[in-house]
Amino acid sequence: MKKRFLLAAQAVLMVSLFDAAHAQESLTQATVAATSGSATIRFADGSSAPATVGLKVAQGAAITTGKGAQVSLLVHDGIVAVLAGNTEVGLEKLSVGANGTRNAILSLKSGSLASSLDPSRKSENNYGVRTAKGLALARGTDLTVTVNGNVYLVAVLSGTVTVNWGGQSVNITGNTANAVTTNNNGVTTSGTLGAAMTAGGSAGLTEALTAAAAAVATVATNTAQVTALINTIATAAGTSATASTTVASVTAAATGAAVTNATLVAAAGSGGTTSLASTITTAAVTSATAAGNGGAAALIVSSAVNAVADSIPGTLVNAVVQTLVAAANNVQGVTIKPGQVTGGVHASQNEKGTPVTPVDPAITVVVSRSS
């Protein structure tokens, strides 16, 4: 009887301690840091609103993006999650513990979610992405999670992530033979990022990697963090069928996020956004060329110009084209002309809001920026 009483008392004490610890947690809110395309936030009370920059999003809300859209979410300081297009994510948990631990669990229903966590604060980070198959746990890493029907894929670009697939625990580490784990109809496999990019079951991975580039560039404190990610992806892509479009898409996402990162722009010096874009473009072309895909150079430059054009007056777009083409041509074995940067270049808007076409007639510009 005495033993039974002691066990009961211990159980009550454990529950009390858990409740006390839980009570000491402070609920927090995420902030929409950037958006493009159509995205909707459904709040815990059932109301909804378009995703707009600066909007606060609390635990219990859900975010849905449309085709081609992207939403960057500042989950905690130094933790950014980026939703790719056609993605639905629920904010399952957002809090800070009494000991300063930053807690977050995002529930991925469908699509692709990329996350970047400041490794210098990994002792404070308690972050997870939940899918119907299990939970991916991270503290200081860059990762993507994709749900495509019955296929669940987790790719790690830096650091290590623990993935629990229905009771089976798998550790995956960036830049290794175990960088990607996939659960396809209940069967779990692991492999390299390059293998995943050429596999039939990796649908949505390009979108996930693009979102990852935006996530990393949003929280990066130096350009080397951005270029290292691009190098990882370009090297893995090699000369695969989707290599050119993947690297170009990743470069555009990284450039677009980088030019809005005040720390990176300041570090770029007097050249500002153009200098920053030039550094990222050079890294992308260099990495793609080293991987045997130098033919992607013109597409990479076009994509980078697109990203910069959205943040500068249209009158400056031509100068950016010339600068980025020159930067690409500094890479050994690469020779492109401004005229090759065609079709994909958007005209920005000048100070009066009127789209302006670059003065070089060799450059074809598609005016697609909305007002």
C-alpha cells in the first residue's frame, strides 16, 4: 500500500512539474517577412486575411499559398520558414520557455517548406516540422520538407536533422551520403541530394530548394552563407535534366532575399544591391560551371536580374544586366552577351510607377511586375 501511495505521489508530482513548466512558457507570434503571389492566412478564430508583410501570426493559424507563390515567415529571431507555392502549413506551436528556449512546430499538410535556423543559437532552438509520417527536428541547420501525395522528403543542406518516420529515427546531415531521407508509401530510404534531384520521387524538390535559398538569404549575416548554399545545390544538381532551371531559380530566390537583407546590403559597400547580386551571380555561375553546367550561365544571370529589378528603378535595369553579365564572364570558360539575357528579364518601375525598358535594344524585356 505504501509503495502504491508513493508511486501515485510521484505521478502527481511529475504532472504538476510538467504543468508548471508549460505554464511558464510564453506564447509568441510569427511575422510575415516577405510575400509574392497569392497566399491566405486562416487564423485560429476562423477568420482569414491575405498574407501581407508585417502581419503577425499566432499559434493555431494556417497559411496556404497559391501556385508560384512564396511566403517568408520569421518564426523567431534567427529562424525563418519559407513556404513554396501550393503549400499548406499550420502553426502548431509557437512559444518561448522560461529558460529562453525558442519552441516552434510547424505542421506541413502539403507542398514544400524550407527552414533556416541560426546555428549560433542552436542551444536555444527547439524547432520541428511535422508531417503525417512523422517529425523532423532541428536546432541549427538549413532543411527542406516536402509532402507530395504519399511521398515525404526531407533534405538537409547544412547541419544535422533527426527525422522520426513513424517510430523509425533517421539522422541526416548536409553534404553527405545521408543528406536526404524519403518515405515513399511507407518505405524509407536515404541518399545524396544529387540522387534525390534526379529521382522520380523528388517532385517538388526544386521548389523546396528555391524556398531554402530565400530562407537562408533572409537570415544570413554574411554573403558566404548564401554562396555556400548555392554551391551545395549547384554541385548536387550537376548536369541533371533540371540542373539549369534549379540553379537559376535558387539564384533568383537568394538574390531577391539578399537585397532586402540590410546586413548583407551594408556589407556590400558602395555597390549596394548590384554588388551583392554580382557576388551571388558569380558564385552561382562558378559552381554550375565547375559541376559541368556552364551552359546555365545566361539563365542564371537572367534570373538574378529579375530578382534585382523588383527592387530598383527600371532605368537602372540595363546597368545591372551589364554588370552581372560582366561578372559571369569573369568565370573561366563562360562567355555570354547581354542579348542572351532575354525573355526572363522584368522591367522594374521608375519613380513615377511607369515600367521602363532598358535602353539596350538587344535585351528583350517582359513587363510583368504588378503595381
